[in-house]
Amino acid sequence: MSAILIRGGRLIDPAAGIDATRDLLLEQGLVAAVGAPGALDAAARERHATALDATGRVVAPGFIDIHVHLREPGQAYKETIASGTRAAAAGGFTTVCAMPNTTPVNDSPEITRWMQAPERNAAIRVLPIAAATRGSMGEQLTDYAALKAAGAVAISDDGKPILGDAIMRDALALGARVGLPVIQHAENTDCTHGASMNLGALSFRLGLRGMSVEAESSIVERDIALLATMRDTPAHLHVAHLSTAAALDAVRRAKAEGLRVTCEVAPHHFALTEQAIGDYDTHAKMNPPLRSEQDRLALIAGLADGTVDAIATDHAPHAPHEKEQEFERTPNGITGLETALGLSLQTLHHEHNIPLARIVELLTSGPARVLHLAQCGSLIKGRPADLVIFSPDETWTYATSHSLSKNSPFLGWDLPGRVYATIFGGWVLDPAKSAGA
Amino acid sequence: MPVPRRAKLLQKRRVALLFYESSTRTRTSFELAAKSLGADTVLVSALSSSIEKGESLKDTGLTLRALGAECIILRHPNSGAPFLLARETGLPVLNAGDGMHEHPSQALLDLRTILSRLGRAQHTRAVARVPIDEKTLTGVTVTITGDILHSRVARSNALLLPRLGAQVVLCGPPELLPEIAADIGPGISIERDFERALARSQVVMMLRIQKERLAGLQLDLARYIERYQLNGERLRRYAPEALVMHPGPMIRGLEITSDVADGPQSAITEQVHHGVAVRMALLARALGSTAARTHRATRKARPA
């Protein structure tokens, strides 16, 4: 691996407090030096470094997605770890955290290790999130200490909520003991049976059963109430794919009270509303569902003011035959790794004037803090050479995907933020080369 | 149009009726409408086809198209299914009722019935408070009562009738009629008191309680009957002139009593009767002049 000098780019490294023109020297898979323009030229020559010109472009820590579904083991017809991580690299990500709702459910150290094995041929770093309960059935806790030792960075029954008060409290307590955050999919499934979109006038008009705002916010409020009784422990609740103004307000209040609550928002929830369903477009069906304009604007405010900690895609690949079904029968979810940056720039930066540095924070140091990923999310000297070079204003068309699945409502969209290079551990990745996939 | 010409309008055109749910009126009515325009019809129902074996709607549609179907009439338990079928087959699809969404041909035949009856009544009795010109419903209030939540007929009528100037009043208990229903379009309001709603209506449309779609919802039927049943006494007292309608199937003794259903104010069988003509018009439109030209062109292009 040869050394690389990245020259003339605008380095945005929120964790290091840098937003300025800087050169970076990468060596042995690590950041060897960060310096003023030209300051590293001599060192680069000494090491015979390859030069990469980033003039006019943004250089940022590689993005971190703490919520993806890579479908392995068990559903390789939708996605593999190899294909999903190539889609991630194309989108500027160098770290993804894989949810445990695989087949079988990742509730064991064996599966957790299997997902990280070199044979999976991941293009970037894959960090498993293990199931909170056996089989994600919500009844019996898994072995958090063993899962953490095997490499799990959080626990969650994502796709399903942890509904019972007692089991949720136990999960938070055990998570606190071993140092793992508990990620909750907040949905009171007792009142969302058969629901396939947001509850409101549009769901009534379309004749579809709706999920209420309260189905999400009531669980978030319940979880926060549990957490408030555990102030003397390091228990940490993370709310996955938060989608409503009411749940966001609950998180905002809890943070103000000093509770360890974090949350993430998915790009489709700040870019689209339920109106995107149109004539029952199944690429606009996800869980939580697309919400109202009022909710969307509240999420954008939360992304701007710091209430939201991370942008996470909830990348959920599905095969064509699964999405070419009746709206109510089709599975939830869309792919998102390749469009996260573009949608963030378009909606948050260009339409709502959120500074570029804040958007980079939401994609790097923000998610790194949520899951305590000490090695990721910053480009200070000595850290892994994981970074992305992109042009924030240059538009591109989302026409092809590296994911095995193409279930995205954004196919065909023109988006800002062309990714020029994703570098992982000092290697410049070429997602077009789908090695061994 | 004279009958002989009409009988050849869709001569030998292939129309498929694809029914995933049971139906008496709609199915027979569409079938007779197609046949009376000269079309060949074929019925595929879920229980006697490969649908039972798990064939998807897309594949069923592609199969029908490959067999020569030029138009599909679809009844389906999932809202929005006709959009999927039209997207996947590229054929004209007529919605014969989809889930809780819409039943547009029913709303059109209801409209036809209202226009005919109120227009006719104007000359004999003072049913309408304002003149009806058989083309608009300005000044007419239509109350739709019952299981609005699960009713595709209610949605289609509530969206269609205000476009011709009618006021639509929805009536029923909160479990079957959420407040949000009034927001789906203009000209729609909610009145929980059935008798008050009756007193201001020229048309009252009763709906069946859809037990198959209640999905665990508990409903006290005795209390429902007490508050919302259209019986002779209630009709005489609050709406002695109003037109009584029901899309069927009726559950006599539940939402409506026999004396009302069979009484002089009832237009229920007339609704069914109008269904055939309305569906003939829909089929002619779906397979009409442009479609006919394409059809002939493909026939000619086909190798002998």
C-alpha cells in the first residue's frame, strides 16, 4: 500500500474542530499527518506518495451509518455483506452497523463473528448490532457480554420493538453493565396491526390502515421514563429512525434533563412526506412510515439544533418481486446508502441552510459518539485512513446501484454531492469492482 | 345509440373479470355490460384459479394479457391493487372495488340514480328544495350512514358527489367514522346524530356493517341499530321525502328495515338497474375509439 497525499481539499472534521483547507498524508492505513496546504509536500515526496487533488472538494471522515440491513445471513437474494458494503462505499460510507434481523436472527456470538469474517468480503468496516432478546422475540435477554466480546457495538430488536416494560428495563440495565447502548425501534405494535402508512386524512382517503404518531411517541416516552429511574447507571437509550415531532420533543426534553438518550433520523423522513405514496408506490412504504409535512419540518429543526445525533439510512434492500406487490402486502423499507449524502445536501444544506459542517457531523462524529466508536469519525493523526472526498454542489443522477436491490424512490433523481473517492484503511475503493460478489 | 350498433361496439373484444372477492351485483353487472356491447368475457375468481396456489397479481395480469385480454375488471381486497395491475400490464383496468379504497363504478351509478330520481321527482313532488337539472347536485345534501371507515362506496361517493355541487354528510359512530374522514375532500362534513342528518337530507345512503373488515373492532349492534338503523318510523318522521339508497348487499333488520328497503322512497333496485348502463359506458371508454384502432392495427400486423 503506497502512501497517499490528498491535496488542496476543504477538510471538514467536526470532531477535531477543523473546517479549513488542509492536506492529508495517509500511510500504512492511517492518517500520518494533517497540515496546511503544501506543508506535507516534502514528507509526501520522501514516501513516494500518490497525490490526489481535492481542490474545490470536501474531504471528510468516512461516513458512518449506524442502521443498515445487509441481509446476511439468510437473505442473500436481497443483499450480501459484499454488495451492501459496496453500495455503502459508493455513498461515501466507510463504517456500517448491521441490524440483527437476519435469518437466523443475529442473537449469538457465532453469527456476530460470522458477519465480520474476511470470507464475507466486505468492502468497508462492518460492525454488527446484536439482538436484544433471543430470536428478537422480546422475552429472554441474549448474552450481552459475549456479544460485545464477539464485536457487537449495540443491541437492538430492530424491526420489532422491545415492548414489555420489564424486559426493556432489563435490557437497558444489562446494556449499562456491559457498556452497550440499547437501540429501540419505537412502535407500539398493539395499535399498528395491518397498518402500512401514516395515520391521517391521506390514509383514510387511500383506504389504508394507518400508524399513529402516538404509536411511536408513546414507546419513546415509556423508554425515557424507564431510563429516568436508572440515572445512577450508565444506561443508554438510542431511538432508531425517529419520525415524528412528538417523539422528537420527548427526546429533546429528556436530553435537557440530562438523560442518556440519543436518536437518529433517516434521509427519507426528512426528504419525503406521505404524499410520496401517490398511486400506491411501494417504494414509499417503510416503517416508520413517511409522515406529514409538519413532522418532516420538525425533524429538520431537530437535525439543525442538535437534538438529532445522527443521520442513519435504515438501508433495507428487497427483491423486485417483493416490492411489485399490493401496497399492503409489500415489505417495508428502501435502500438508502447511495443517496444519504445527496438527500442530506439537497434538503438540509441547500433547502434549509444547515451548514455543511453540521451535515458532516451527523454522518461522522455524531454516529461515532452514539455507538462509542472511538476509532471512527475523525481524521486526526493516527486514526484509520477512512475518508470521503465529495463535491457538495456538483449534481449527479442516481441511475444505477451497487446494491443487489433497487428499491429506492430516488432512482432517477438528480442529487447534489458527487462522491469522488471513498478511502478505507488507506485504500481507494472502486465500488465498480465488486470483488467476489 | 341504436341497440344494433351498440351491440357491435366492442365486438369480439376480450374483457377479463378478475375477482379476488365475492360479488353478485358488480360482477354480473360488468359482465352483462360487456356482453351487451358484443365483447367476450372471461371470469377468473381467486378460489378457482392459480391465485389459490400463490400466483401474484402481476403474474395473473400478465397471464390474462397473454391470453388476449384487452381490459381487466378487477375486484381486490387490497387498496390500490388496480394501480399495480395497470402498471404491470399496461392494460386499461377498471376498478370494481379495491379494499377500503374506492368503488368508482358504484359511485357513478349512484350519481346516475340520484340525478334521475331527483330530476323526475321535481315534477311531481317537492323533494329537492332547489331545481334539479339532471346534471348538477347544487343544493342537494346526501347523507351516507354506517360503516364509513371500511367502505369504498362511501369514499367514492364522498369524493364524487361534491364535484357536482352536493353536500355530503357522513354519519356513524366514532369507531366507524373517525373525524379525519371529513378532511379527505371538499364538501364533506360529519353529523353524529342520524336524525338531524336525515332532517337536512334529500338523499340517504345506508351502508352495511362490514364484519369481514372489522378486524377485532367491538361493536354493540343493538346500540348501533337503536341509533343508526333506517326504519319506517325514523324515515317518516325526519325525511319523509328523501330518496333511500343502499349499494348492497343489505342486511335487512340491521342497517335498514324491509319496509324502507321495499318502500316507495327506495331506489335500491333502480341503483342496480343503472349499474349496467354506467358500466357499458365505462367499458366503451376504456376500450373506446383509440383502443379500437390500436386493436385493429395489431390484428392486421399479426402474421397470417
